[in-house]
Amino acid sequence: MKNIRKLRLVLKLILVIGGIGGVIYFIKYSSLPVTAHTVRRDTIVIEVMGTGTLEARVEMTISPKISGRLVEIIADQGSRVTSGELLVKLDDEELQQQVAIAQANVDAASAAIVRLKTDKGRSQAVYEQARKSHDRTLRLSEQNATSRDDVDKSIEALAVAEAGVSRAEAEIAEGQKGLVSAEKTLEYHRARLHDTKISAPFDGLVVKRNREPGDVVVPGSSILTLISTDQLWINAWVDETEMAKITPDQSARVIFRSEPDKAYPGKVVRLGREADRETREFIVDVSVLELPANWAIGQRAEAYIEIIQKKDVRVLPAGLIVNRDDISGVFIHMNGVAEWRPLKLGVRSHNEVEVLEGLAIGDVVLDPESSRQVLTDGRKVSI
């Protein structure tokens, strides 16, 4: 029995040793499936990324200047309009009547002035007659051909006639003031009547409609939102540490979250001059030179601003870099096995890295097909 137990123990040890040996053999001598990447010359672009929203440089809220009931909203959400095109109509029946009343008051004031001018002409004629009579009386008085009473009466008659002319002139001045007031009132009501029709202030696109016919609106209430499509840009929030690297007119690419696999061309047009005190970011306005077929104001996008471009350099995918004891390097293919090669690296983009030293054009860099597998020096590989 003791011999049997010893035999079983020996068999177990042999199995364990054999298993360990098999694992060691598999790890050291079996081929690890890998993907090969050939070192090439290419252009590497270094970018600064900012997240923001699509905005219009010029945006206007279409609202009434007067209170009223909406009769018709001609433009709708998504409508393209031209400058001066009618957008909204308010109920104008009462204002039409007020304009008619104001016009009648102007006509009446004008007629009154005509009558007052006629009265002035009559008063002027009376004054001229009184003046001539007074002159004759004075000449007769100098010849002692008339009495003192007649002279006094002629003076009184002349004064009365002169007062009549002054009164007529004052009435005409008052009437003219009344006419001006009536004309101003007419102008005011005409302006209010004109304000019942709201037109587009510029060529643009209606992006939002907030009211329907029958609604009562007041000054400042939003009916439509109109934007100019001449310049649309991304208000991108960029970390303040990148501020010194960004200047106007730098090229950029914009990736909308609705189309994550497509980049649209852009250009930096304006830099913000105030950083957020909590996030430590500032705004960079990136003009979008080409838009998707479907877009919306306020939609999210990432702007990648080009700050460095190096041509004809050795590049590798950044994911192939492996760090050993704070030394960057890669595994290259050497006669069927993996060999560790330390590198001196240059600039990095979001997915590529420049190789300054350690690799030559045409070297094959290895990458395990499975993320759970790890390359080691001397490990056999199969590409």
C-alpha cells in the first residue's frame, strides 16, 4: 500500500511537472498571433480639441413692437427668407379706424387754417381801411377842418382794426400747431399700423416658431427665431493651457456627433478673451466651411484645431507604443520572433506618434491580436 501511494504521488508530480513544462513550452516556443504595422513616412498633424455647439453669428428674435392678435404667420420653422419678406401679420382692423380718424382730424385742421387765413384777410382789409381813414382825418385836423373827437374816433378805429389782424394771426398760429399735432397723431397711428406687418430684417433661415395664429402677443414676446446662414461656427471650449498655441485662421476639422466618422473642414475665426473660472476653459469660434445635410443650431460637435503639421516623418500608431521602466519602445519582427526596441519619440497626435530614433523605414512593428496576450523578448510570432 505504501508503494502504491508513493507511485501515485510520483505520477501526480510527473503530471504537474509535465503541465508546467507544457505551459512553458507553449509560451516560449508556440507562435503568438500578431498584427504587423510597417514603419512609413507620412505627415503628422498635431491638434487641440475643443467641445462645443453649432451657433449662428447673427441671430434675431422676431417679436412685435405693439400688442395684438396674430392673424397669420407666413414663415415656418425651416423656411428660408429674404430681407424684406413678410413674416407675420397682426390684426389691424382697429388701427385702420384710428388712422382714418387721425386723417380726418388732419383734414379738419387744414380746413380750419384756410378759414382762419380768410378771416385774417378780412381783418387786414379792415385795418387798411381804418389806416387810410385815420390818415385823412389827420390831414383835416392839421387844416383845422375836423374836430378832436373825430381824430380820437379814427385812432380808436385803427387800434381795433390792428387788434383784429393780430387776433387773426394768433388764431392761424394756434391752428397750425393743431395741424402739426394732428399730423403727428396720424404719423403715430400709421406707424402702429405698419407695425402690424413684420418683415425679415435680413436673408436667413427660420429655426424656431413659438406662436400660432390667434395668439395674443406683446412687445418683446418671441414669435420666430431667425438666423443668418452666412457664418455658422462651433463655440468650442478649449483648455486654457492651449491658449498660446491657437491663432485666428488656423485650419480645423469639425466632427458632429450625428456623424462621428466624418470630418468637416473649418477655420478658427475668433478667440474668446475670458476664461471660465471654474472649468479653466475659454471659447474658440471655429467657422464651419461645409455643413452636413442635416444640422441644427445647438447641436454638439468636437473641433480639432491644427497647431503643428510635420511632413515626411516616421510615424506609428500611438497604440503600439509600450512603456518599460518609463522607457517608450515597441516590439519589432526579427526572424520570426519579437524583439524589444527602445525609441526616441517626437510629437504626438491623437492617434499617431513621430519616431525620431530607434526605427527605420520598413521595420515591422508587432501588435498582439488579443489584448489579453503580452509580447516578450524572443517570443515566436505569426503575422
